Amino acid sequence: MPVYNAPLEDIKFVLNDVLDASSLTKIEGYEEATGDLVEQILEEGAKLCENVLFPINQSGDEEGCTLKDGVVTTPKGFKEAYKEFTEGGWCGVSGDPEYGGMGLPMLVNTVMQEMICSANFSFGMYPGLSQGAYEALHHYGTDEQKQTYLPKLITGEWSGTMCLTEAHCGTDLGLMRTKAEPNGDDSFNITGSKIFISAGEHDLAENIIHLVLARLPGAPEGVKGISLFVVPKFLPEDMSRNGIECGSIEHKMGIKASSTCVMNLEEAKGWLVGAPHKGLKAMFTMMNAARLGVAMQGLGIAEVAYQNGLAYAKDRLQMRALDGAKFPDKPADPIIVHPDVRRMLLTSKAFCEGSRALSYWVGMNLDISLKHADPDERQAADDLVALLTPIVKAYQTDMGFEISSLAMQIHGGHGYIWEYGVEQYARDARIAMIYEGTNGIQALDLVGRKMGAHMGRYLRRFFHPVSEYIEANQANEKLQEFVFPLAKSFAKLQQSTAIIAQKGLKDPNEAGAASVDYLRQFALVAMGYMWIQMVEAAQKKLDEGTDNKKFYESKIKTARFFFARMLPEGDWHFKAVMSGADNLMDMTEDEF
Amino acid sequence: MPVYNAPLEDIKFVLNDVLDASSLTKIEGYEEATGDLVEQILEEGAKLCENVLFPINQSGDEEGCTLKDGVVTTPKGFKEAYKEFTEGGWCGVSGDPEYGGMGLPMLVNTVMQEMICSANFSFGMYPGLSQGAYEALHHYGTDEQKQTYLPKLITGEWSGTMCLTEAHCGTDLGLMRTKAEPNGDDSFNITGSKIFISAGEHDLAENIIHLVLARLPGAPEGVKGISLFVVPKFLPEDMSRNGIECGSIEHKMGIKASSTCVMNLEEAKGWLVGAPHKGLKAMFTMMNAARLGVAMQGLGIAEVAYQNGLAYAKDRLQMRALDGAKFPDKPADPIIVHPDVRRMLLTSKAFCEGSRALSYWVGMNLDISLKHADPDERQAADDLVALLTPIVKAYQTDMGFEISSLAMQIHGGHGYIWEYGVEQYARDARIAMIYEGTNGIQALDLVGRKMGAHMGRYLRRFFHPVSEYIEANQANEKLQEFVFPLAKSFAKLQQSTAIIAQKGLKDPNEAGAASVDYLRQFALVAMGYMWIQMVEAAQKKLDEGTDNKKFYESKIKTARFFFARMLPEGDWHFKAVMSGADNLMDMTEDEF
């Protein structure tokens, strides 16, 4: 039986000792953003994840969703769990109090997303999509739309979706064909077919509020002619059924308890959200939060995979330690004595803890970017979020899959067997590298849109603090062993940045050819910057005296592993970046 | 619909122009080992894979195997395909002519294994396991046993299994509990339970011949007290049912059309194969061939994944090329115009072609090691096989999974959907990293058993030719750009080899801590050595004049990609090796 325990100790360490999330309390409305209230909320949330969502994760994978006569049935227990989830107010953690939300920072939501995805990735899709619909309407909806939809989305009585993709257009939304015809009143008749619609149809909520991209008559071609509409499954005025129906659900590798629907719209009634032809812009506004949410899926699945790999490694008796039996009274030693099993576990631990700090940092800056009183602070935070979001999305989801695969490897043959639970993590994790912009698209966003923006201003939001940190600590004896490798990898990152900026100006394929390797190189430096700060925080605790020495000493040892064995991966990607585009572009199509 | 075309052109290039497989014709019995006969056989085999095995691969995954009343039913079409496979003589390609085999080199089998696994990984498990049983009996069986079993295994009327694993012992066979009690005649009563038995029960063959490891009464503890028995499902004397039954079949991530069985033995009648207590040695004799077979599974699945990624990349229209529309008349450009899609495709292509050369090289040496007239030649080949087998097994299966995942990524959202076929490749591929010795065990085999053997003699079988090649070609203008990076990475390999040898002597955990990174570093150098020879062969063809310039020029461009972007991965692993064991072993168990 798989295990999951919410990593509250580490979460609190990151929030309180590494990031100083208490700085959020200076923001109006967030006065209680950290401390007891938030800790209580997270403890309650952890219980919900451990006791309600996790127990139906495996059965949900086995049963999957079923479609019959246009009705999607979720697996056993999902309805009850959703009820408990919504009644606990978890759909409204960072929702606007004006509409019934708790008004807590997004950061609290970010932490919850991690735990929810550890416990039950599929389940998390339903409130996750509602969150997206909530934000679209909160930002761009009319007052009437807000009054109609937001309170119900916050209670979870209604859920939401985002209907973007069509069969012939995923990344390339400019090719979209779904049409919206004005009805003469303020409504539109929308016709078309959307695919890959998560939570498009299900039996958890009373109503489903679809946010649909479509073209108005005479709209400009391409992405500049796309508008956003709200299309409820049941019309709020009389709860009559609207013309949007689930045509089929996908047979997927994983997240089988999350319904992925083909949604057919036949003269479905919808209302414009925001300005005509500005639908894509509305979508992009929410993109950072959505992509951070996907990054949390990567971390969440890695965390639960790690926990299961660790439990198995401590339990499974097989062979003796290479340097002699550690438990001579047992028939064999637990496999955690083996260096390579430790390598896999430490890779997992170093990733989870490092990326927890990194993604919470982004989450915290997302709050600052939205709510801080000082516009300069807001701008600085917004820049940092813009820069780091594609990085955490791509890196954390790549690693979510990789760490799940490591957990399988630790389990040996049992890792391949459904009952042990870990192969599900790998299957579930895989989607996060693809949706919400494939990881290749994230990398293009980084080199194409973020890198050069405002003469490198986004980049400086990260490069300057790292630079300053290295400078300030180069003589710090206790950090010495970490400052040096960080400085070296940072120097290489600056070098590859300069090369891409310079070559990419002349030939955009040069930037494209470097993009994925560059993103990984960047992510590793960012992880190093997090790890050194975690060492500093842990060292401080140890110097002050603590009764939890084990926790803080483990941090320092894990950092040592990260700097010795994971950070050097960046050198490889650096070389790939520096090798240029010719080795990719010289191939003619028929030479492949 | 997924596609598969056997890569015959590349297979012939490797056999004829890179490896000079015609040298096998100097071996007695192998006079026709290459040339027309083998090419005809491979062409026939390719047709069988494309037209018979591939069309039932996806349906086999969907339907899976079912167990009812002890009877396992394979998916629709498998019985007919097996009949066609066996009637074509494909179970006996390299079987002993004395028992009805074709007597062709193992290398022909190795090539067939690649194509079979591309077409239908699950199907390949059934004849694959028979091959293992065949070899165990051929090496260690009595004349009577050989007469009884081998002809039927060669025709495929009967199939075989290897029953090693028990619930509490996978890697650590010393913990085995299955018992064999002598019956007074030459037979034994065998009782115990085996798990993860591939092809343990199915409806393809008339009889199943299990090779079972068990303990004789009073046998020494541990691995020195294990004996090998042949336990037929139906006793050959009267075809009465023996006491070995399938208790359940596993619910697995992939290879769903291959039955993975719990086999319960209750006083099953069996006969000793080879000497008492020497069962493990008998198993290990066949290990190189079996592990090479698994390496071919990695390559096979990568090849078919690559082909499907490529087909999709040429077909899918989405976005414009970064440097301007390539097909302005189409609504968008095919995604193969994008540098990062090309990076994924070239990674796949460079892996498949490089590892094809590498693993066929191992396969050819396996033949030489078994059959060459000159004992020195046999020894040299045997050493090389011993050294490279764990490397190709681990590297090629790791990459089989990775390349399948890249094919999914190229497919975007469709990659996650069952109908497109590529997510099945990832699920199928994943097992090969685990079975036949996990890839961590392969790495321990490399550093623990192969590296130091005979004062480094195995290593020299690889290091010397590489060294000589570099020396001989350092002034070769056409190879210059490849010789230099190969020499650099080779120097680092020699350095890490020396460090592991030196540190590992004092502390075996040092060797264990380096093992997996070292194996990957080694594999990349071996791939580099193959790629440079392929460049040389291609260059020769171009210099001679050829009407297939595209093929040879593509080779050189792919090599350029490999050296620029894949080989540098070794630098990362080199640093990990050099970082030593402390960063793994310093963690106490409760600090994880």
C-alpha cells in the first residue's frame, strides 16, 4: 500500500526560515498571511489530503471515468471527497472575500496544490480548473457575471473549465475554428468542437462553467481574432441545459480519474468575457498562476514518489551492504544501505526540497506582484514571476516524471506492478510536461519573450540577487563549499545567456536551438541559489541551538549532494547551448 | 495509427560497412553468415514484424492477457501470429541444426530481436523466454533432455520460461526458498512459489518448459545451494499435467499482452539440469545473451518511437518556422521546422543508429566468443562481451524509455492518448530497465566484476582499440572534428576508471557510488567510438561515389549532433563519479 505524509515540517521551514513569507503580512489584506492561522490551515489541508484524497487515488486510477449518454461518472468516492473538499472551503482559499473567498495569499494555494497533487493528482484537476475559470471571470467578467458565477465557483457548487484546444490547434491557437454568432441580445451562439478539456464533464458539481475561446464574425485571422466567452452547462437564469456536450472522453496514459473530454458546442449560449478579440490576452493574464499550478503538480508527484521509494528502501531486505552486513541478524540488509539506492533517494530529496523553495518563492512573488502597495515592488515581483514561471513549469514537471521513474527503479520489479502505486505516479506525472504549454514551449517563452524583455530587466531580477549573494558570501566560511560551485555555474549561465542573446538576434533558430538546454541550465542555477539559502537557514538554526538537529543537518548533507552530483548537469547543457543551431538545422527533412 | 518500417538499410550498413560482419564467415558453420542468405532472412523477418506482429501490438495492449481457471488467454491474434512465427522457423534461427535449428549466428537473432521488439514488445517475450530455456538445456542438459526438449523448443511447439524470482528475493537469489525433494528415481518433487514469470502460462504453445531454480535438501545456504531443474507443464512421457500452475497474473504498467505470472509449484515433477548446487552458474552462463536481448528491446522500442515521432513531426501543422514560414500555402508549417523538435528527433536518431552499431558489435563478438576456432580470439571476444553487456543493457534500456518519452513530447497532447500509440511504447519500455538485473545491478556488475577482472584485461579489450583508433586518426582531416571530442571524453573515462579502481579497492562503497554514472559515461564513449567509425564508413562510401548520398550525408550530420550535444553528457557523470561516496553515505537512515 502506498504511503503519503504531507511534508509539513519542510513546508514550514521554507515558508518561515528560507523565504520569510511573513513579509506578505505587510500587504493589505494579508496581515495574517503567515504564522498560526496559515499553519492551522495547512495542517487541516494536510489531513484532508492524507485522509480523504490519498485513499481514493489508486482506486480512482483503476476505475477511471466513464461516459454514458453524455454523462461522465467519476470513480467511487470522488463525489464524497469533492463534497468534503468544497464544504471545507478549499475552493476559496485565495478567493476574493467579496464573493465568499478566504482572501488568503495565492502562496497558501500553491502549498495546497503541492499536497493535493501528491495525494491525488486526478482529483486536483477538478478544483484546479475551477480556479482558472474563477480567475478569468474575476479579472475580466462584468459585475453581473461576477455576481452570477464567482460565489458558486468559490463554494465549489459549480466547477469550471478552460476550452482552448481544438483537434488541429493546440500550441497554435491562431488556427482556431470555433465560431460565436451574436444573438442580438448580449449573448452569442457558439458552435465548434474542443478537445482535451479537463473536467469538461463530470458528476461532482451542479453546474460546469466553461470558458471558451471562439471567433466572432469578421474577426481578424490568427490569434488576434479570438474572443473569450463564458458558456455554462446549465444556464443560470433557469438552469436549463445549454448546447455544450461531452462527445467522448480520452483513453489516456494516466490521470484516469480526471475526465478529459471532447466538448461539442452546437449553438451553445455564451457571453463575452472581456473585450472582443482579446480572448488570448485574457488567457495569458492567468497563465503564470496556471503554469505555477502545473509546476506544483510536478513537485507534488515527485514528493509522493520519493516517500514511497524511501519507505520501500527501508523495508525491502535484499543483499548485504557492500562493506559488510549492517543487520547480520536479518536475512539481508535493507536496500537503503546501497550507495546507488541512496543516489536515487537523494536525487529525489534534493529535487523536492530545492524546488519546493524555488516554486514557493515564485508563488510568494506572484502575491507581491498582484497586491503589494508599492508599484515598484509589484513590478519587480512581476518581472521575477514572468522569468521564473516557464522555468519551474518545465523543470519541475520534467523532474516529476523522472523522480517517479526513480521510485519505480528503487522498487525493482514491484515498481512495474500497479498495486505498489508508483507506476501510477509516472503515468500521472507525464501529462504535466505537455499541457499548459509543452515544456519546449516554456523554453521558447524563456528565450524568446522573457530573456530580452525590457533590455534584460527580467533577467536582472534574478541575476542581481544571485550575484550579490555570491559576493556577500564568498568569504563566509560555512558557505564556502557551496558558494564556489554556485559561482562557477552562475558564470556559465551568464555566458550562455550572452551567447543566446547575441546569436538569437541574428537568427531566431539559434535561440530556439538553445532553449531547452538553457532552461535546464537556468533551473539548476536557481536550484543552487535556493539550496545555498537553505543551508544558511539551517546553519543558523544549528548555531542558535535546536532540538531538531537531524532535520537541519540533513539539509546541509542534501545540499552537499546537490552541489556535487546534480548541479554539474548544467555543464552538459551549457555545452549543448554553445554548440549552436547548425547541428540541428543542417539536416534536410528527408535526411531524418 | 502508429507506423513501423524495419530499418533494413541502416541494419545492412552496420553489418556490412561498419562492423564487417562478413568476418563471421570464417567461423566453421557460419560460412554464409552474411551476404545474400542473411539479407534474405532479414528481409523476410522484417516483413513478418511489419505485417504480422506490428498490427496486433496496440490491440494486444488494450486487451491484455486474462486468467481464468488457471488458463491464460493471450489477446486476439496472438495465437495466429505465433503460429506464423513458429512455422516460419523463427524460433530456431540460431538453434543447433542437430535439433532442427538453422544454425545461423546469434547476430542474426540479435537483429531480429530489435525488429521484433519494435513491432511488438509483448509478443517478443514469448519466443524470447523460450530462447533462454533452449540455451540452458543446450548447455547443461543431458542427451536425453536435449532430445526431449530442444526440437520442440526450436519448432516453437513448446515454449519456455525462467523461474528465478520469489516474492522476497529478486536480486538476492541467495534467499530462495523453493525446495526440490528427490523421488528416488532421477526426478524431484519441487514445491514453492515463483513470481514475475514471463510467459509462465499462455495459450500459444502446446507445452511450457519451465527452468526452475530450487534448493536440494541439505543444500548450502545462499547462492551456493541453488540447483536448476527442468519442470514441464505437461510431462513429456504421457503429456499428463504437472503440478505447476499459474496462481495469478500481474496488473502491470505495460507489456500487457505478455503474461507475467505467479507460478505455484506443488510437488511438481522436475529433473536436475547440470550439477547439483550449480544452478546459478548455469543461469549466469546465459546471462550475456539474455542481457543483450534486453538491450535490443531498448533499441527496438526507441526505433519505433522515433519513427512515430518523426512521422508526426512531418505531418502536424502548427505555428510557423522561427525564421519565417516554410510553407506559406499551408495554414501552418509542419513542426519539424522547429529546432527543438529537431533536437528531440536527432537525439532519437543518434541513439538508435549509434546503439545499433554498438549492440550488434557485442552480438558479433558473442558469436566469436562461442564459435571461433582460435581460443585467443574466443577469449578476446568473450572479454569484450563481458565488459560491454552490462553497458548496453543499462544504457539502451534507459534510453528506450527516454526516447519513447521524447516521442510523446513531440506528439504534444496526442502523445498522452492511447490511440496514437506512443504512450504504450513508454509503458512497455519501462520494464527493460528493471528486469534481467536492474540497471543499478548492471552498473555494479561493471565496476565490481568486470572492471578489475584479470588485472583490467576486459577493460583493455575496449581501451586499446579506442586508443589506437584515436592515435591512427588524429591527423585524418575528415575525421578531425570527431577525433578530438572522442579523445577528450576517452581521457576522462580513463581518469574515472583509475579513480574508481583505486578508491574502490579500499572501500567498495566508492565503486558502488560511482557505478551508475560511470556506466553512462562509458556508454557515451562507446557510442562515440561507434559514431566515428560510422562516419568513416559513410565517408568512404561518399568518396567512392554512391547513388545514396542522402543516407551517408545524414550519417555524418547525425554524428555531428551526437558529438556536439550528446557526448558532453559524459562530463556531468564524470564529475559525479569524481565527487566520491561521502555525499551518499554520510546521510544516516533517519536523515532521509
